Amino acid sequence: MKKLILATVLVINVVIFSSCEEKQIDSQKPAINLKTPAEDELIKPGTEIHFDAMLTDDLALRSYKINIHASFDGHTHSAGTRAVTDSVAFEKTWTEADFIKLGDEAIFGKKEVNLYHHHMTIPAEIGGKPLKEGHYHFIIYCTDEAGNESFLAREIEISYNAEEHLPH
Amino acid sequence: MKKIVLVAAFAVIFLSSYSQSITLKGYVCDALTRESLPGAAVVLQPVEIVTVSDGNGNFFFDSPQKGNYTLQISFVGYKPFSEDIYLESDTTIHFHLEPIYFSLNEVVVSGKNSRTSLPSAISAKEIERSFFLKNNSVNFSSSLAKLPGISSMDIGAGASKPVIRGLGFNRVVVADKGIIQQNQQWGADHGLDIDQYDVDRVLIHKGPMSLFFGSDAIGGAIEILPAEVPKENITWGDVSLIAKSNNNLLGITTMTSLKSGNWFFRGRITAQTFADYRVPTDTITYLTWKMPIHNRRLKNTAGRELNASLALNYSRDNVSSWTYIANIFSKNGFFPGSHGIPDLNRLAPDGNSFNIDFPFSTSNHFKISHETDISFDNSSFYFNVGFQQNDRKEMSKFHTHYANQPVPESNPDLELNFRLKTTSLNSRLLFDKESRWNKVVGLSAEIQQNRIAGYSFLMPNYDRYMGSVFFASTYNIRQNLILTGGVRYDLGKLDTRDFYDQTLADHLKSGGYNEVDAGFYAQRAEALDKNFHSFSGAVGVAYNLNSENSLKINIGRSFRLPSANELASNGVHHGAFRHEKGNPSLNPETALQFDLDYSFSNRVFNFSLNQFTTYFSNYIYLNPTGEWSVLPHAGQIYEYTQSRVFLIGGEVELGYRFTENFLFSANMEYTYNKNTNNGYPLPFSPPMNVLAALTYSDHGKGKLMQYSVSLENQNVMRQNRVSNNEEKTPGASLFNVLCSMNWKVNNFRFFTDFQVQNILDTSFYNHLSFYRKLNVPEPGRNIQFILKIPF
């Protein structure tokens, strides 16, 4: 009886373990080195953001995206949306596909990529209304082929009093 | 399980039926101090007559019939004792109970229950109320986490949910007096809503329990059992005061019980309030920010709890019926960094560590239920019916990323509200219970309705209907060898309501997206009408080799219906910062599970080994799709997908009483798992954990009747086996001191429990914590004191 039980246990576990052999898995997230915009950089509506970043992965990159959204009053956004009706908070996502349409090369499969774009325009107005001035989050997301994802957030400030970036 | 052994031992014993009157008297005292023990529960088996020792430790049973019996005696803080006796004339027996204080092995199977018990060869541990005083943590789940194989998924210092062998959320069932607790188990930031002080006995089943509990009982089931009813008319109660230094917790819980004639009444009220908890660090680093933790207190993690419950029992002859009403309310603040990207301004101290500011959650769980057990000659019938409503709110100052979203006119700061109503019915008929082969058939039904409100969206409105039928049986091959097995069939129907977010659609269209793309995101939930069915079952053997060795083996199939969010939701989860997309084509998750439980115990040494192997053919998990979500606060879209998953692991427990006074105890748990689709481990896998304790217990002098002191060392190993996009968690070694004392001043008895947890104020992480991803360490040193006064 005892031997039979022990044998059953052994067989079940050997079968499970042998079917469970280690596949190589990639847990290393891609790295994002965001050079600009700098923390607290001032951006003037109607101009383009000077975006400069380096993306690296130990195996292979997949894609990236950028999102800008309001971060008024910490992250509760209430001051931005509750009282002000004559200005509009800006929110936009750019995915890699948007840049590829403009002639960029895809980063898929590469280990290291330098991004240098001039086509991220902050509109001067939305639907005839000025942009709500204040702090915004600039977030860049990056994935690798295995599905690992990293992101980096930076605070920027949208202000009509900002100086325009010099064209590069 | 021992229950079955007991049933087996006595089912075949013929009881002589002479109507000659005999009295059985006895006396219960402490083996060390020889002090009498009033209030000890004495059970005469197999007739299941219960009595309680009086003020002088005496008890008696009126005119039992001649025959073989077992007397079982249990008293909080003492080893339960049982003795076989043959009654043929008036008998008086003295019992000397050995104190067990609070060894980890206090966990005992006392095996007496008037309810129809569930035949299963899965190891079941019974713990009693004193466990929650001596292993007291912030709530029911985190107190249970001291047991091997159980971990706690914590949301700050207030709310937690249980995890069994790495399976949590809706892969664990908690059944409170026969009614399955239904309260948004799927959510990472929702607690369990159980008052840990309002628990008399808990049975913990590690392993597949779908045969008896249906959907979700894959990891196991935590069964909260009703109190034992004393035979004699008696009135008693107790009040406990709880204080903890780490989060300035103050709590009070008080109970009153009254037994009169056929009626038994019990009421309990618990109130707790606590401040922001302290962490042993001045800064946390999240993303690339260094965030200061002012005064080493984690801002806005304060909370409150207010619970009340009533239980009423009517017992007569062969009928025992209970009616319960309970309301559990809690309010817990969220660390401001946990919902959105943390902002330094929001982490600045507000001068008050007791206040609860936005964001916070409230949860109110109301339950009313009834259960009745009727015994006939050779069968018994049990049923319960219950209604519960969980009302959960997440409050956060109105915010939106979509400029066109208006502020709600009423209750503008209500971000999310789930009102979940569940009505359930369970019935079981046990027959041939005195024969070698006893059988039970059961029928269950459940109706559930979820309704939502709030300016955010996470989970759709839905209605769910479930029905099931099962058959299980126990066959006693010999007195020490029992076969159990059963099958179950469940039918389920889930209707989810459609939710189209017009604001989001308009926002995306104004940003240049076309109708189709905007609609993809704006359709936050699909209307689905899904029908499910599933077979589950188990077969097992329990073998008591001799009085010291026992072995149980079980193979079971368990299942879980996909939840509404897994099927239908679509959008950014504000706590996970992830775009999660439901998958309407999911099938019920099924698992095939093997469990082995070996235990050895004698007077000085005990050892147990639990081993499990689980194979899911279609485990539901969030798979990164590699496709971007265009929504703010989301990276790629994660879609619910099914995969084959293996889990293997086990627990080892040992205790060695090397002198009369010294006890060494230790336990270890380990889980290995793997998603074979992508090769990654499962998320929220508990790391290996080793807990060792050295306990000295003795009787004291003068007013101190007994005391025990323990030094505990908990080694949480590092967890490097992580799912993708999950952080590895380093290990830690923690030291605790526990001291528990029984006092008697004149005729006034009371109990004190004093603990210092995390003596060295070590900074460490719980891999399962909701705040782990923010790199928030677990609470630091805590000194806690509990005073319990019976009256």
C-alpha cells in the first residue's frame, strides 16, 4: 500500500516536472533614456516639442508611444476641469505608427535606437479655445518583443509665455 | 478529515439500548496548575451531546445509555483531549488538560460538528478563535497568513484577501456559515470584509473544493463554522481591547452569549480605528522619482472599521437551526501614489495622520442567512439560504483626462461604486450515515446582480445565475481506511450590460480618430449573454496507518467561471495603470489537482507534509498584446487569454516539545508555477517562506496562572520568479516576540497578549502587496497589546 502510494506520487511529479522544462524567458525591461523634454520644460502652444530619447533592450525592442495629459493639482486634475470653461486641457497620444507614417524607420527588432523627432505639435488652440496652461505629464512607453514594458514620466509646463524652441 | 475517521469509528459500533439510567460526571482542570477550568466544552460522542463545565470545572451528562462513547474536551488555550469509555454504571472522570499556549501547532482538529460534514480527503485544518488573538494581525486574511500555504494580499494596513498556494482573487472561496462570501474578489484593491474577532472556528481546506463549493474553490476554501452551543443554560461574554503602535490602532470587540432552554443567542460588536502606518524608510523610489515619506508614515493609509453581528440558534431534539445577521463596514485611505502618477505635493504631510483624505474606499457588507440541520435515524438534511449585499465605493476628487467630461451633478467625487447583491441556497441530504457507505446529495443555486455608478468605469453591470447538483460519498473499507469521492455539475449564466462611453468617443474623435477607432475604446463593456457549464469532482483516500501516522491522498477537478471583467471589460484599470481588455470567448477555468497529506504525531513530536500538484488546462491571465492603447495611463493593451499552467509545491510543519516547557515549531511553504504559453511564472506568486518559533510555557506564580513566551523568526525568501512586467522582490528575515498570559486576580480572570513584531524594524516587501509596485515597504516595528476580559 505504502509503496504503491509513493510510486504514484513519484510518477505524477516526475511527469509534471519533465513537461515543465525551463524555456528561456526574457524578464529584462527595455531602458528609456529621455534627454528632452527636460523636467519642468516650458512649452508654448503652437510649437513643437523637442523630443530626444534613446531606447535600448538586451534582446529586441518592439515599439514605443508617447502621451501628454494634464497633471493639474497633483493628479486630481480638478482645478483644470471644474472651474475653467474658457480653456481646454490638452491630451494626446502619439504611437510609433504615427512617426512611421512621417518617414521614421520602425524600431522593431533593434537593440538600441536614438529617437529625434520634431513633429509633436502642441496646438495653439483646441476648437477655438486656448489651451489650459499648467503642468502636464509627458510619458513615454516602450516595449520589447517579449512584451516587457517600461515607461518614464516627466512633468512639462504648457505656457503661452514660453519661449519658442529654436528650429533644429 | 478526522471527522470522517470519527464517524467511521462509531458508525459501526452497536449501541446497546437498555433504558437503565446512568450518570456520567467529570471534572476538568489544568494539568500544570490543577486549577479548575470553568467553561470547557465537553462533547459526548457519537450521540453529540454538548455541555460546558461549571464554575468549579464540573460537568455531568444526564442518563446516557449504556455503551461505548468518546468524551471530547476542548478549552481555549489547551490541547483538546478525547478518551474512549465504556459506560455501564455511574462514572466520574477527571481530566487534566495540557496547556498549549500559542504554538503554531495549536491548529487542531477537534472534529465535532452537528452540521452535516463534508466528506473529503483534502487536508483540513481547524483553527479556533484564540488563534486570532494570539496571531493577531490587521485583519482576518493577514492573521491566517501565519499558516503554511496561506498568504495575504494586502492593500495597505487595512484590507487584505487570502491567497492559498499562490492562488488568490476569485480562485479561493470563503464560506461564512455555509454562505459563500461574494464581494468583488476579482479586484486587487478589495478586501475580504470579515470581522476576524467574530470567528469561532475556521476550517481551512487547501486544495480543490469545487465538489462542495462550486466555482472558484480551486486554491481552496476557508470555511467559517458556527459557534458550539452549550447544553446548559448559561450567560457569558467577553470584551477585548486591542492596541497597536505602528499605526496607532485602537480597537474594541465585545461579545455576549445567552443560552436559555432551546435558544442560544450571541451578539458581537467590533470597532477599530487606525492612523497612517509607519514604514522603516524615509524615501521610496518609484519610476525615477525619489519620494519622501514624511515622518516615516505612509500618507493617507488610515482606516476605520465597524462591525456588528447577531446569531440566534434554536435546537431541539434532532433539529438545530441558526439565523445570522451581520454588517461589516470599513473605510480605508489609499496612498495618493497608488492611483495615478505620484506627485510630491500630494505626499506632503497634512498634519494629521488619523484623517482619511481622497482617495479612499468604503465597503459595507451586509449579510443575513439561515441554516438548519435536521437529523433522522440514519440520515440528515441540511440547508442554508442567504442574502448578502456588498456596497463598495472608491472616492477620489473628480478628475478626468477628457476635457469634455462634465462634473457629475450629484456625488461628484464618487469614482467607482459596485453594489453586488447575492442570494444563495444550498441544501444537502446525507443518508446511510450510520452505515459503512454513506452518501450525500446536494443542490445549490445562486443569483447575483452587480450594479455600478461613478465617473470612472471598471466592471459592467451584470446578472449571474448558477445552479448545481452534486453527489459525494464515503466508504469505510476498514475503520482506518476510508474512500471518498464525488461528482458535481454546475450550470451558469452571465449577462453583462453594454457600456458605451460617449465622452471618450467624442474626445477621441476631436483628436482625429475615426468612428471605428474611437468606438474600439469607447465600448467599455460588451453586452454578453454567456452560458457555462462544468463538471467537477474528487476522489480520495484517508488511511490511518496507526495512532501516530496518517495519510490522505486526493485527486480533484475544480473550476471557475470567468468573471464579468474578464469577459466584457475594456479600458484602463486605474490601480494597475494598464489597459485591460476582456475576452468574450473565455471558457470556465478548470484545474486537475493532486494532493498528498502525511502527518505524524505523538506526545513530543509532530510532523506533517502537504504536497500539491495542479494543472490548469485553461488558466485565465492577462497577456500583453504588444498593441498600444492610445489612452492616457496605459501602455500596451493586455487581453485576457487562457493557457496551460502548472503549479507544484507544498508545506512542511513540525513541532518538537523537547522538555515539558519548551516547544520548537517550524513551518515552510513553497510554490513553483509556470504559464506554459509564454514560459513566465504567474503574477503574485508567494515566495518561499520559513517560520520558526521557540516557545517557553509554564504556570506562573500568584495571580499569573499560565504564561508563554515565544521568539519567532520569519524568513521570507526573495521572489525572482516573476511574471512579465512584475518586479522581483528581495527577501528578509524578521524577528517577533510574543507573550501571552492568563491571569486570575481574586475571582477575576483575564487574558493578555503582548507582541513585538518586526523587532529590528527591518524594511521588507510583501511580493503580494498592492503597494509593492510603488516600492512601498511593509509596516515596520509594531508593538501590540490585547486584553481580553471574560464576564
